[in-house]
Amino acid sequence: MKIRRNPTRPVNIGSITIGDGHPIAVQSMTATKTQNIDATVEQAEALHARGAGVVRIAVDSDKDAEALAEIRKQTQANLAVDLQENFRLAEKVAPHVDKIRYNPGHLYHHARELTWQEKVRYLIDIAGSNECAVRIGVNCGSVDPAKKEKYDHDDSITPMLESALEHCELVDSLGFHNFVVSLKDSDPSKVVQVNTLFAEKRPDVALHLGVTEAGMPPDGIIKTRIAFEQLIGKGIGDTVRVSLTLPNPRKPEEIDAGKQIVEDIHAGRVRSVVKFDDSKLNIISCPSCSRVENEAFIDLAAKVKEMTTFAQEYSITIAVMGCRVNGPGETDDADLGLWCGPAKVNLKRGPEALGAFGYDEILPKLKQELDDLIAAKQ
């Protein structure tokens, strides 16, 4: 099937180029602790060997940055670094990576005396000096608070779109064009909507597609396929990630899934007109990554899926989040949320905190809350 791609600008990321009609690159993220150099190198190499165009690594501290320098020496993968609150780490990591990702919603946590514009100028200066690409990564669970406050709570699309467009305008004004944008949500229909709107306004900007916290396979693959078919089929999208909750040894399955979906779309093997059925139980869980504070989170997500099979016919969303980055925001928007810490799991009903429980205590507590929700719907 011949797909007419959006005429996006080329973005150079190490040995590959995305946008401008180049093949859609599939990428993933390491789930090992970054300071475990051997394990992180092994996983980066495994992802690279499976066909990952870019491998992302989380860096949250000076020690992570030091480890990254050694990882760079030992892998052939094109590396991206994922910066969250600590934007100042960019200076330490940029010499060792091919792309820097920042989240507009997380620029407010550190150095509050600086404006977000000053922080972006700093990041772009560092990226330009080190010949790094940049990803402006907008996520539904951590939207720029100034944007979120302007709109109705139910409107998650407009704040994301406005934030992305505003950052693009600033970065363009700095004379830097080697950047890509992502707008991610756990709801595939919202991913389609916000990326379509962005592509209409900025068809020149390369897009990284993904359904965040898609969950476990096969459900997570199905959700992602629904979004990708409707976007890539319209020429939108230059690089993709399938974000799955998987144990460490199975992380390369994200690459397999992404490559298969892209290949199927180009071959005309598509299923969409399909819409995600939001009238049934929806379990979202974040992809396993190095920020997961207890690997028991992965087993817990599987147990939640198994335990809740009796509730399949109810329109209820349960979020199982493994770290502080996505935990607070994503669980606020779910009917029931589990935000997993090192020793305790925080149980929430919407934004309301219900308490913290041990990993061996949480399932009965969740079951009771789920029963109460179902009873209220009957």
C-alpha cells in the first residue's frame, strides 16, 4: 500500500535519519538500572540487534550520567537520554548520546527562579553544541501545569497540543530544527486525535508516535496498533515505540511488535476502522524501565489483569504505574490506581489516596474497591 508521508523535516539521530521520507524507525528503552553498566549495555545491544533505531536510557543523577559515559563506549546503538526533572544533567550526558528528550511538564520542578523558556534555551544550546537531536516529549500524565489550568479537566487534548506548538515555536526561533515531537496518551483514540491536530498545524515537524502505558501484551500491542494504523495510514509518524509492560529479558519484543505493525500497515494488512472499546474494562500499565522502583510491579500488573477478568464488561479504568514519573498523574485520571513504590503500593480512587499497602496486601484491597465501583454502577 502506497502511503503518502507528511513532508516532515529530516532529523539526524546518530547513524539514522528520520522524517523527510526516511523509513519509520522503531525504538525502545532500557529497563535495567542505568548504574548497572553491564546489564544496561547487554540490553541496549539486544535491542539494537533486534532492529532498534534508537535506544533510550533514563538518567536521573550524576551517578547515572557517569555510568552513561561508560555505556556509550560499549554499545553501537544510537542512544537517547530521557531527562525528567533534572534538566541540568543535559550538559553531562550530551557528549555521550545522539538525542536528548525533555518533557515540557517537568521543567517546573527544579530551578524555579528560571522561566521554562530559559531552561529550553539551555537545553537547545547544549544539544546544538554536541550535535544531538532533541525530542519534545509531551505526555498526558505530566502536562505543563499552566496549560492544564486553562482548560476543562475533561479536555486533555488542548493543553498537550498547545504545549507542543509553543515549544516548537520557541525552538524554531533559536535556529534549531533537528528535533522531533511526541504527544502520548494511554487512550489510543486521544493519541490519534492530538497527533492529527498537531500534524495539521505543523506538517513539517517529525513525529514520534506511541501509546503510553499501553500495558501488557497482547492488549498493549492491540491498543498501539489501533493508533498507529490510523496515523501512519494517513502519512503521520516518523518513528514509533510500542510501550509494553514486560520483564527485562523480553524487552526486545517491543521492537518486534513495532516492526510488525509498521510492516503490516505498509503492506495493507490493517484492521482499523477499529476503535478502542472504552465501554469495557481498561487496564493501563507503564512500560518497564529503569525508573521502576520494585520489579514486583511487573508481576503485580499481570496479577491485576488476571484478578479483574470478572469485571471485563464494565467501563472502568485501572492504572498500574511503576514509578514516580508517571505514577501520580496517570493514576489521578483512572477510576482506580496503583502507584508502586519500593516497598508499598499506593492505592487511589481517582485523585483520592486510599492508603499504602504491601505488595502482598494490595490485591484484596483493590478487589474491594473494584466491587464497590461495580455495585455503584448497577
